Amino acid sequence: MQPILYHATVLEQEELKPAIFRIRFMAPELARLCQPGQFIQVRVNAMVDPLLPRPISIHDFDSEAGTVTLLYHRVGKGTAILAQCQPGEQVMIWGPLGRGWTLPEAQDLPAGDLLPIYVAGGIGVAPLLSLAKAWSKVGKPGILLCGGRCEEQLVALEEFQALGVDVDLATEDGSAGHCGRVTALFDHLPLLGKMPLLYTCGPKGMLKAIHELALQKGWPCQVSLEERMCCGLGACLSCVCKREASQEGKTWTHAKVCTDGPVFWSKEVIWDD
Amino acid sequence: MTDLKVNLGGLAMQNPVTTASGTFGFGLEYAPFVDLRRLGAIVVKGTTLEPREGNATPRMAETPAGMLNAIGLQNPGIDGFIKQHLPALQPLGTPIIVNISGNTLEEYGQLAAMIDACEGISAIEVNISCPNVKQGGIQFGTVPTMAADVTKMVREHTKKPVIVKLSPNVTDITEMAKAVVDVGADAIALINTLLGMAIDTKQRKPQLANIFGGLSGPAVKPVALRMVYQVHRALPAVPILGMGGITTAEDAIEFIMAGATAIAVGTANFVNPKATIDILEGIEAFCLQEGINTLQDLVGAAHSS
Ligand SMILES: Cc1cc2nc3c(=O)[nH]c(=O)nc-3n(C[C@H](O)[C@H](O)[C@H](O)COP(=O)(O)OP(=O)(O)OC[C@H]3O[C@@H](n4cnc5c(N)ncnc54)[C@H](O)[C@@H]3O)c2cc1C
Ligand SMILES: Cc1cc2nc3c(=O)[nH]c(=O)nc-3n(C[C@H](O)[C@H](O)[C@H](O)COP(=O)(O)O)c2cc1C
């Protein structure tokens, strides 16, 4: 699928929780191409500082309404400029980019009755909503385990609940749900004899913990990785990760997070650093 | 219509707009945004004799109006390039320039011989200036006699146009240019990236895993332009492939007026994936507006006044 470049009009922007924003663009051609787990590049200004576009996951898309929605955390210069955008303004974006989640209809999923479990750390919830929509359409809305430092970091939960997803929370300060890490929520999962299929996005440490848990239980697990990214097109080789390889003489190669990922099967990734 | 044709040391191009090695992958990555047939030439990612996995991450850090990179020449090897990537580029008809890096003089010779034997490659860009690899790399690019040795070695192994890409990390760029032209370089490419670094103050450590990286983007443009001007002044007959921060057509025209026969668009591709075409169209518009019939007439124009 070929990405396209767009001067997209901002339809609305809202600060959902302190420093967490949701922005919706009118971009019909782009919306038609999106797959859950893909991302777009957002050029936040027309100047040369900040210079590079910001990669942001596609949170939601509606091919009928022609809209694309992002959910982002204001962490620095670029996201601060984006947060200033008003409805009616145009922003240069291009995408969809990368390879997203393995969807319900995919051939390479394990056989049997699957239970999708989405594990989000903070803003890592962003790319999971459109995935939950896809599973909900086939009658398996699944479970969202959402973790963060505090209640103010947990967003978009109502959208998941509206799809029939069971939502369970963990916060490090105990301000919402279980007090502690999101991994603790696995202790009381109602599996009902189904095969869990893990999808996770969040800080690297959390991804690694979920990967280890999945490995131990024998559950398939996909992770969405983040690396410092530049072109987003597989050209500059900035954003690589170590991936297992079976070529002669090699145990690993550098895969491109932007085009081979950002979603990988967790067991393919080498988690040494 | 202005005649945009230029000749870069024996390589005939329909226009002066090319891509800077390492910023345009192997070409097809940008096909969704750029009609690759319209480019003057495509310069591909730096290749080496053996495949390389490159450096650890983080490999990139953004800086004011620029960026640092320390990719470390990750590439599938020259064989891998010729087998996996070149066939798809061939039908475009756009000249393909392959950028090469060696650890030793012998490797440069072998690379040149392999490219010489490969019909689909139009010219060689010799990278004697990569700041991001531990061996060879930078020394070849900073000591004039070593730069000359590399150039001589490549020259002996190919009849194709040889473009030697110089490092800006030297005291006198004209000395380097003269050294390589004396032993057979057909053209000079400049500049490669400027060695730099950035520190993460919260973590109290360098932002790049490699500690140092190459600075590129608008921040380096004045330095690059000055070097193009100096080399053209010293060696007016030698064609230059100018680059370093070119982001707009105006930037490109400045380089041409400083003495560049052709230009390469690098970091700007990341900022605007259509940058090459926007720059090409901007050059056309400028020529039309200024009543320029032959672009070649503009080369070095800033020197005569
Ligand atoms: C494929 C992909 C999808 C992403 N999706 C989302 C999303 O849906 N929502 C969201 O809020 N963010 C997402 N990010 C992260 C987002 O790109 C960065 O937060 C953003 O680029 C920061 O820009 P800035 O100018 O505001 O911050 P900067 O001033 O550039 O940096 C501020 C801080 O953020 C860190 N940072 C910068 N870039 C990145 C990065 N790429 N990854 C991790 N840390 C970074 C810096 O080290 C620094 O500490 C995604 C990143 C990738 C690679
Ligand atoms: C990510 C990246 C990778 C690069 N890789 C190479 C390379 O493999 N070989 C090379 O000769 N130059 C390489 N360069 C240098 C560019 O070709 C160019 O000389 C430099 O970036 C200055 O131009 P710019 O400011 O327009 O980017 C690289 C630059 C960047 C930003």
C-alpha cells in the first residue's frame, strides 16, 4: 500500500487529560488506506526548527467519514507546536506507514478460540483502539490492561468499553485500579479456556516484561516498538532494532522499525538492551 | 524552456538534482512521493564489500535546524545491492551513482572493479569521509596523500566517472580537492557531514550510542556553500556535486552560483518527502523568471562579480 502526502485540515483538537491530546484530521484518501497499528509522519511546522517530522500512531480512522485521529502526549518542542493547532488549520502529514498489528482475518494466527488482550503503558494505548475495533467486529472484543503512573495518564478507556472490551487498570500510585504494575493484572485474567493473544505498546521495560510473560506461558505476543525515527520510509536506517535471523553465520540483523515494524512478534525481537 | 542538462565529470544528466547518499535509501523508498525518472541521478546508500549491520541505537539526534546521525554504513554489501536493489532501478532510466566505502585501499579497488563490470551503474561516488565507522573512513578523508591513494586505486579499476566525496572536517578543503583531482578524480562531491555530538542532560550521557555523529541539514549550509565556493575558485574546471543543507530551490541555486554543477538533496528528504521534485521545479521557475536559457551558464556565477 503506497502512502500519500497530505495537507490535512484539523477538524478538532482536545486536551483529554493534562498534556494528553486528541487531534482529528480530515484526510479521506489517507483514512481509506489505514490499518490498525500503522503510523503517520506529522510535520508540525513549516520552519526548519524543529526540523524533522514527528511519527505518531494512528489512533483511530473512519474511512466513511474520511477522518484520521491521533492521540499524543505533549513531551517536547514538536508535540507542543502540534498542541497549538486550531480547527481549520492545515498540517502536512504523510502515511499510512509501517506494518501494523496482525488482524483477526490473518492466516498466521494460531488456531483455536482466541482472546485478544491489549496491554497498554501510558500513551501506548494510542495504536490499540483501532485494533480493538477490528476484533470487536468479529465478535471478540477482548480485554484491555492499561497501566500508567497515575490516573491522569489513562485515556480513551470509554472508547474501548463502548466496543465491549473489558478494561482493567493499574497505576503505580494507586490512583486508579490496581496499585502497581500492569503485569500484575495477569494474575486474575478470566481466560475461560481461550488462547490469549497479546498486543502491547508502551515503554520498553514494560514491553520486555510482557514478552517474558508471554514466552513463559507460551502465548503469542506482538509489540509495537519505538525508536528515534527520521524518514519513516526505510531509507535512512536510523530506527533499527535487533531481530533474530537465520541467515548463514548470523544470529541477528538490524530490522527497520519504520517499515519492517513498528509491530513485531515479540519472540523475533532481541531484548538484550 | 531552460536547458537544465549538466555534465558531471562525464556523467550526462537531464537536470542537476540528485539525492545525497544515505538519505534516499536505494531509491524506491521514495517512489510513492517522487517520480524517480525526473531526477538527474540517484545516489544510493553507501555500500561496502561485505554486508554491514551498522552501529547500535540511538543513531539519530535532532539539533537546531539539523540532525546528527551515526548509522555506521548499514548496507547489504555491494553484491546485495547489485542483486536485490539494482534490477528494480534499471527500468527508470535514471543514472544510478553508487557510493562506496572501504576499510582498506584494496577494498576500494575491489569495489570499483565490481561496479565497473556492472552495466546498470553510471558512476561511482567514493566516500572517503564517513565519520561514523571506526576503521579507515575518516583518515582517508583528512590526509591528502591518503585521499589521493584511494582515488588512484579506484581510478585504476574503472573507466566510469569517479566522483570523490570530501569530508568538511579538514583545515583546507582545496588541498584535499587538488590531491584527488591530480590523480584522476572526474568530479568532487562536497560536503559530507560535520562531526558533532549532543548530550542528554537528564541522563548525563551522549545522545548517540556512537557518542559522535555527522551533522547535516540547514544548520550546515553556510559551511557547505563556502567550501563549494573555495573549491570552484581553486579548481574552476572541475565539476562539483554540491550538498549540505539544501532544502529549497533557492538553496540549490546558491550552490550552483557558488560553483556546483549538480546538487544533492539529503536531510531535506526527511522533512518533505517530495523535496527533490519541489527543488527541481523551483529551479525551473527561477530560470524562467530570470530568463536563463542554459543552466550551465549559472554555474559559478557568484564568482565573476
Ligand atoms: C512509530 C511511532 C509511533 C508513535 N506514536 C505515538 C503516539 O501515538 N502518541 C505519542 O504521544 N507519541 C508517539 N510516538 C512518540 C513521538 O513520536 C514522540 O513523543 C515525539 O516525536 C516527540 O516529539 P517532541 O518534539 O514533542 O519531543 P522532543 O523535543 O523531540 O523530545 C522530547 C522527549 O521525548 C523523547 N523522544 C523524542 N522522540 C522520541 C521517540 N520517537 N520515541 C521516544 N521518545 C522520544 C526525547 O528523547 C525527549 O526526551 C511514536 C513514536 C514512534 C516511533
Ligand atoms: C542519515 C544519513 C545517512 C548518510 N549516509 C551516508 C553514506 O552512507 N555515505 C555518504 O557518503 N554520505 C552519507 N551521508 C551524508 C549525506 O550524503 C550528505 O553528504 C550530508 O548529509 C549533507 O547533506 P544534507 O545536509 O543535505 O543532508 C548521510 C547523511 C545522513 C543524514
